[in-house]
Amino acid sequence: MAKAVTTRETASLVMSDPRFAKDIEHWGAYQRGEIPADWPLLFIVEGRGLLTTDGETHRRLRLPVQRAISPRRVKALRPRVEEMVERLLAGLAERPAGEETDLRAGFALPLPLDVICDLLGLPDDGDVRHELHELSAAAMNSEATVAEVRATVAERFPATLAALIERKRAAGDRDDLTMDLVDAMDAGELSEAEVLGNLITTVIGGHETTVNLICHAVRGLLTHPEAMAAVRARESAGEDPWPDVVEEALRWESPTRHIMFRYATEDVTVPGGAVIHAGEAVLVPIAAIQRCPFTFPDPDTFRPGRPEAGRHIAFGVGAHRCPGAPLARLEAEIALRRLFAAFPDLTLVDRPPVRVPSLGINGHQELPVVLRG
């Protein structure tokens, strides 16, 4: 049904070259009626949203999101992110010493979820935010039935967000991403379906990937004591090692597992000489590619500061590069710096990790640790 690329160079080409489109109309098998109507991913790739369009349509859908998380707005969020981190760490500090704690549930998840909900201007309501996370997880659950995922993405998620929009309209809210999108809809620039689609994509992409980024960085440091020692030494020397830790975490365990799909609009010869023919679908297994030994020597080792770490493509490349990358980096750097300052002897519980059941999300269901200050 699809081809998969296996090197970083080919992945970068497929994600950035205009000869590879996101619009399903370029998929030959789809055009020929060869894709079964009950294929679980069909209604997702058929969608006309931020992740499945090209050209002017994609630019029109992306612009309001890009404006909302501009460098200026991300910089202004720093004090709020720091405040959230301190509040969560204070909660962790109240737990009995030596007790096992799920750092994912107690720290890595609530931080980006609260940040993205603040950015969207959603109520400071734990039930609402928990519901949005549950809907996000259900939408990305590869073990769910087609009917269950369709009900989540096409019915429950949009209904929840539509109700929140009406509440915000009634309250006269204005200065947030949600109302930026609503204003664009009122001006005739976006349809209601496009507004809801953008919000769903932002909720999922805005917190699920950052949860994984924080967890992977913690796991990388705790399973590589030499890396942890090097980070401590750099801090003692007055350096800031945490940006390098974040970049290596993005490389070592990409927060995203697969990027689906690109469709060749003409025959393309890729590095190595293989040909992807017009109409073929291409899958980018990004988590595997981030450990491509041709690009990253000794790829399984977590080594912050490696000179080639900046060549990772965890946020994508080209027109579809994640607009939330600066925000994710900001959250992760603050979270990791403060976490290891508050709990310098943090230890990982020795238990095999269980992955989240998702083709798109590359994460684990828990991060069991013992907190020691």
C-alpha cells in the first residue's frame, strides 16, 4: 500500500520536496478505488485539514496558528511556564520520600496540557482539560476500532470544542488562539469545520509530543549516567546544558513515531537510486530515522552535545514543519532544568516501558521514578 523511507536524507527530501504532496487526490491506489472503505486510517487521510493539505489551502489554515505562537508570544509565555513548573514540582515534593511516582502523569503531562489550554484560552478547569487529553489519546489510539476513532475525531472532539467556543463567545473572550481562529471564521477566511480541525490538531500536537519529549529526555539521562554526569559538570562550570539535552532527546526518541503520508506527484529518484513512482504513498518512520547510523554515529547512545544532533527532523522539515517547535523546546528546557535541580537524585524504576498504542505518537504509558531531593 505504501513505501517507507529508511534514511534521514530521503526522509528530508520526501517531507520538503514539492513533488511529494499531502493531498490524498495524488494517491494512485485511492484514485483507483483500491483502498478499502473500512481501512482504519481512511477518514483521517481523506480530511482537509492542516496536516493533509498543500499550497494556498495549507498556508491559509496554518497562518492563524503561526501568528498565535509567534516568537514574541512564546517568549511572553516563559514566566507562565515557569510558574506552572514550580507548582507541579511543589506537588511532587509533597509525596512520601522513596515512594514510586509516575512522572508522566504527575509532571510531564499536566505541564504541556495546561500550556496549550492557556494558549487556546480554554477554561482553567481540570475536568475540561482532562477531557481534552482523553479525547486526544482516543483519537490517536491505534488499538481502537474504526467506529471508535471516527466517533472521537468526527463527533465527540468537535462537539466539545464547539461548546467551548460558544462559552468563550458568551464571555467576550478575545486574545487567544481559539478566538483568533473564530475571528478568521467570522471574516470568511475559515469554515467552522476548518476552525475545529485546527483546534483538534493543536490540542493533540501541542501537548502529546511535548509530554513524550520531556519523558524521553528524563529516561535518556537516567539510563545513561555518563550523560547525566556530563550535564552536571557543564552546569557546575556555569554552562547551560539543557538546550543540548532537549535536542538529543528529540533525536534519540522522536516524540512522533510515523509521519503519514506523502504522495509522489511524479517519478522521483531518491538518494541511493531508488525510484518512488507517481501516485505512490510514502510513510516516514521518523522515530527509526532519527537513529539512522549514516547521519548519527552510535545512534542508540543518548549523548547531549553530539555535533550532529541539530540534524534531527523531529519537528519535520519544509512547509509542514511544526509551528509549535519553539514552544515545545521552551517547555522542555524549563521543565528539565527545574526537575533535576529539585530532585538531583531522581532514579528510574527498573521496569520495562509499555508504549502508547499509537502509530503517530512515540511515547510510553508511564514514567515510574523515585523522587529523591
